[in-house]
Amino acid sequence: MKEAVDLNCDMGEGFGQWQLGDAPDDEIMQIVSSANIAAGFHAGDPNSMDRVVKLAQEHGVGLGAHPGYADLQGFGRRYIKTTTAELINDIIYQIGAIREFGRRHGAPLQHVKLHGALYMEAAVNEDLSQMLVDTLQGTSPDTFLFCMGISKTYAAAKRAGHPVIREFYADRDYDNSGSIVFRRQVDRPDPAQIAAKCVKACKTGKVTTVEGDEIEIEFESICFHSDTPGALLMGQAIRNGLQDAGIRIAPAAEIVKTPQ
């Protein structure tokens, strides 16, 4: 039984006048304890970054950079074949953008979480994960890296002694390997079912897979997505469900100091 858990969400995922999803950032920010803010490559622009970083600071929410592939049209959910070095430079560029807006508003960078197809590529790409961790060790040694517990990213971070947070995905399915089932389009989930799934994971450390089996899952943070239809109601249901079960919600930086 977990005493406390982080609750994170991908945010600021619009561009100019375009806004993805039906959940306003200011309302989502009242639910979460950590925010992954789009940094301009898959979504986001300087104005949205400034606005959402300021919201995070005002609500005491852990600030995270959310770098993705340079893929505005595909929302960063398409694989792009390029060199590892180029991807790392893209990631550094995006982290820098969120870090500077954080400095502007007095919010330190708590974490980095890759987005979409880039997150999934790093999960299975040892070279990319190792170079990412090595880079963060030099530029952001105290900044948490969010990833799946079964990923190459997690293994690389643990080897290097880099601070790392494992995620549980509220609004994504799992297969028997312990990996999330990657989808470009997600249906509207039942908030009550999602909340029950999260509470079960916190209480038992298990999740039901798409194959119908129960597997063990280890995590410090629960993620839901602001672009999932009905995200606001889902996020509220998760938060209420956890609190009703006696599980405290706190930013990742606090969770790792809390006995589980």
C-alpha cells in the first residue's frame, strides 16, 4: 500500500490558437502535483509555455519539460528516423526553453519526461537512453527523469545513479510485457474505472493487462493525459479515488523521500 504518489499530466499541448483536448490547463493544474509542459516541438509555443509554467508555479506543481519529436502535424506520435546525437540536441533545446520560463517565474525544473513516440523509442533504445542520461548528468544532475520501470531509460538512469521516477499510466492499457499499448487515438474512458485501476495499483502493485492477466507494476507517479477525451473528469476521479483510499498526492520530489 502506497502512502503517497505523484500525479502528473502532459500540459500546454496546443499551438497558437489551436488547443488539443477539452481540459483547460488551469483546471487540470488544480488536480495534479507534477506537470509535463510541451516545449514547442510536438506542441506548445513560447506564449503557452510562459502561461502554463506560471500556472505550475502558482499552484505549487512540480515543473517538468516534455520534449518530443519535431512533429507538430503528428503531435509527436510518429517515429522519426534520425541520429541519436540530433535527438539529444533537440531534447536539450526543449529542456532549456522550459527551464528558462521556470526561472522567469521562480519555478525550478523538477523533471524531464519525453513525449509520445520519442518516449517509446527511448524505452527500447539503449544508446538513446544512455546518451540522454549522460547528458542530464552533465546539465541537470538533480533533475528527475520520468520513464517506464521496464524501459532501457530506467536501467540507464539506475546505472548512473541519476534520479528517476517510474510511471503508471492511468489512461493507457498494459500488455503482459509490462509495456503500455501505444495508440495514436484514445477513446473516452470511464472515470470511475480509471480511478479504480489507479487505486488498485497503489494498494496491490498490480494491473490487469489487455490479455486478461495480472502483472506487477512498480511506480512512484501516476500519469494521465490532458488530450484524452474527458480528461478533467478523469483526473478529478483519480485524485478523489486516491484521497478516499488514504493515499496522499504530492510532487515527485517529495514522493521519493516518503517511505512506501
